[in-house]
Amino acid sequence: MDRDVTRGWLVLASAPGLDGTALATLIESFGGAAGLLAAGPSRWRAAGLAPRLVAHLQAPDEARIDVALDWLAAADDRHLIGVDDARYPPLLRQIADPPAALFLRGDPQVLTSPQLAIVGSRNASPGGLDNATAFARHLAACGLTITSGLALGIDTAAHRGALAAGGLTLAVLGTGPDRIYPAQNAALAGTIAGSGAVCSEFLPGMPPLRENFPRRNRIISALAAGTLVVEAGVQSGALITARRAIEQGREVFAVPGSIHNPLAKGCHRLIREGAKLVESAEHILEELAPLLAPPPAPQAARATASTHTLPSHRQDPDYLRLLEALGWDTLDADTLARRSGLTSAEVSSMLLILELEGSVLPLAGGRYQRQR
């Protein structure tokens, strides 16, 4: 795409209130993007374009467009993919409000690969992070691209899990493609772009505005055949992604948790509303297997919620009783002593040994959580 053509597409991509569906209709009506741009104010108004849009087409923000042109020209792995481009993902084009264009760093073919979105809380528990990593690692190894939003917590764990498996992962940003948010994930974004892709509908220079992230979420859900919510509170943005997935006709999966864990309440709500409860990656593969070729190997590593097995030198009845009392809740030592019938001294000593061997994890506030 030469610079003049790119500039024209940037004018269209930055047009206020012009989504991909409306733009595709206009392009067809005017005989192409160039024809649309050359038509002029009278024809634009005759076609029903809003005054704000006509004003933009007459006098676009040239400084903003120059920033985008410079970003695109800076490296060969940077792409602008308009809604009429053959590389534009068909699943995204199907939704009610697709973006007019995508800015992408990495391999454009990742956009059309079979995808599963994995989302959840930014302030995830250690167990939630482990689950996100394990699900992503297993499913990426089976051929699914793991799509998420590069946020802290579950998103980061999902991206890292896919990378650890040598699989593909796609990060969808709520900022311009040149503005990684949060900043501490800049190195991760670079790694993702090196083997997968990082994309955004926002022009370079767009800062992390609050209203942009729900818009970002609709792209995450639309690109994927299904969305897995690993851990989320009732006010989590992950529930927005899940609900957009439902609106878009996609599958929604949720990992259950303890009824006492506030970060499980969002998942439980989704399950009550019809999301599929999953305890292992195989539950997802059963639904999405038709997308995969070849089918996943049956001996691949499993991401399950199976009962933790102690090392053989710890098959002591008291330790087993303590772990049974802990279950999958997060509990303090006094509650564990009361549940197990052991003394406080015994519980404290045993918890220390279990922590050293990796069977339990100490949390803030003197609480403990069992490790899978």
C-alpha cells in the first residue's frame, strides 16, 4: 500500500462514528475507498453522511495521520488492515460494529487463525493465574491461538502460557498500537509481536482512556470462537467481554471456584446464565475441536482441577486431614485448626512444611491456599 493510499485509509479509519459495516457500504456505493474520498461534500451529504463526518473528510487531523504514517513506515511488521482487505478477519466483519480498520504489529495471518479468548481479573489469585497459564499452554499446544487484552493478571498469564507452549497468542489493545498499557507489559508485547500479533483499532498516539477498553473487549470476543473466563468478580471487565461474546453468538466458558472467593462470583454468575462450566482444557476442546487440524494429541499436558497428590513421604493422615480441611478455599491457621481438629501449634508447623514443598501458598492476611 503506497503512502497516498495509506493516508486515505487513515482518514477513513479515524473518521468519527464510522464503523466497519457503514464504511464497507459506503466503499461499495462510491466504487472504492478512493472514490469515497474523492466524492466531495455534496455527494457525501446526499449519501446521508452526518455533518461531523463530512467535516472530518473535508479537513482531517493531518498531524494525527502523519503520526500514524510514521509508525506504519518504521518497521516491516506493521500493517494497516482495512475492512475491505482480504486479511481482515471474517469473524470480526460479522459483528454489528466492526472496526473500520486494524493496526497490527506482527503476523496478519494470526487474525484469521482459530482462536480462544482467555480473560479475567487484573487482581487474580495465585490459583487463578496458574489456571490461566495452564489452560493457555495446553490449548495453544493443541493449535488454538490464545487471544487476550494484555492487561495484568489473567490476561498476562494467558499470553505467557501460550508463549511457553510455543503457540500463538494475539494481544488486542485499548490504546494505539504504539502505546502499551500497562507499561510493564511492553517487553511481553514485543515478544508476542515477534511470534504472534498485537493489534488495535485505535490510531497510534491514542492513550489508555477508560472508554476505549469496553470497545477493545468486543474485538477480543469477536475474533475468537469462544471466550474462557478464568477468574472474575461481579464488576470485572471480563464479564463485558463474555456478554459481548454471547451477543456475537460465540461460546462462553467459565472456571468455577470457591463460593467464598469474591473473584469466583463473576464466573458463577456466568454459569448460572448459561456459560459452560469447565474444569479442564478437554471440556473446551470438545466444543472447539472442529476448528483444529490435526486434532489435539490425547497425551498432551492437562489443565485440570484434579486433587493435589502429596509426595509419597507426606502420605500422613494428619497432613491429609489438614489439606482436606483447607480444600480450595483461602483460610487462616485458626480456621484450619478448628476444621481439622488439630492444635494451632500442629497446624502452624505443618503449614510451614507444606509451604516449603510447594503444596500450599501463603497469602496476605495470614491466609493459605492449596496449590494444584
